[in-house]
Amino acid sequence: MSIADNLLRVRQRIAAAAERAGRDPQDIVLVAVTKTVDAAAIQDAIAAGVTDIGENYVQDSVAKYDIIGGQVRWHMIGHLQRNKTGHAVRVFDLIQSIDNLPLAQEIGKRASSIGKTQDVLVEVNISREETKTGIGRDEALGLAGEVSALPGVKVLGMMGIAPFTEDEAAIRRSFSQLRKLWEELPIDNRKWLSMGMTSDFEAAIEEGSNMVRIGTAIFGPRR
Ligand SMILES: *Cc1c(COP(=O)(O)O)cnc(C)c1O
């Protein structure tokens, strides 16, 4: 299957899930996740209509950005180190992985210095697994409030990664918990609810996601 075929299938599944939930498929943004994917394959995806790409590593994204540039929106979805924020604010339209205040402060400082307001999401740990990043659910709204008050950054919503399990009920529960938290954000900070990956994006859409991050179903298994 080509990338274009895969994309078509994914879009059909997004549309079907949206319709099951009584929602407009157009309201759901597809972020094509391109970690380990080379620039040529990304160009194929763009030719097939991809408008948003998600990267996990700043270093890789800088190299790809040199080739691909601003023809798509760039999303940072991986753990961001504070010493990489200078590069990150140059490349990314939306940084989805804010899980602590010092990181947000550094991003705000770097963005301000280049005359930018950096759009960000607060990443919430909805899986309660030690290995996963994200701020705890109890602290997420507090962090969102503190980040909103900083110069140089704007909070536009929340991101979460479901637990790694076959238990579909547990996955749905984690999505529904994130949606409830997200609904408590002030309206100005509540544009995006980023949840759902290859294995669980249909459930995420049914639970209210309006931004899905999909790699494997588009580009095939990662090396
Ligand atoms: C890799 C990754 C994805 C995409 O995962 P797939 O299972 O390949 O769709 C989505 N979100 C984050 C944060 C990721 O790291």
C-alpha cells in the first residue's frame, strides 16, 4: 500500500468515527507523525494532502525543516529538553508536550526573543504509567493557568497518550477523563484536544478528540 492509499483509509476511518459520534469529520485535524520517516516520504504524504506533521525529536525536525519548510504546520509531540527550545520555537507551530513550568518559561523567553508567540498544549499523563511523560491530572489545570500567564506562549488545549494496553475500556476511560479536564479550561485556551494514535484514534474521536496523531497507519511500521 502506498502512503496515499494508507492516508485515504485513515481519513475514511476518521470520518466514520466522527459520524458515529455525531461530529463533523472536518473538525478533526490529522497530524501525520513522521518520527523516523525521511523527507522524501514526508513529501509524498504532503502531495497526498497532509497539512500537519508531528515530530518527536528537535534535531531531526531541524534537518527536515530545511528541506520541507513552512508548507505544512509542524507539531512537536515528543519530550522537549530545555536546551533545545531555541530550535523548537523556530520550527514548530504547536508544541504539544508542555508538562512543567520551567520548560514553558524557557519557551516563552525564546519565542519572545524572535518576536513570536508560541502556541502550546499541556501534556497530561492520563496513563499513570511511570515511563510516560506529562503532568499529573490533578495538576494539569493549575499548570495550564500558570503557563497562560507567561509572556511569549499561548495555551491552546491539552494532549494525552492512552495507556499501553489491550483493555479498550481503560483506554476510553483515559480519553474521557482528559476530555473532562479539557472542558474545564477557559474557552480561549480550549481549541485543541489532541488524543488518539494508530491503535486507538477511533475511540479517541468518539470520546471528543479533535486532533489525532497518526504514524504507523500512514507510513507503516517504524524501523
Ligand atoms: C509516535 C507517536 C504517535 C504516533 O504513533 P503511531 O502508533 O505510530 O500512530 C503519536 N503521538 C506520540 C506522542 C508519539 O510519540
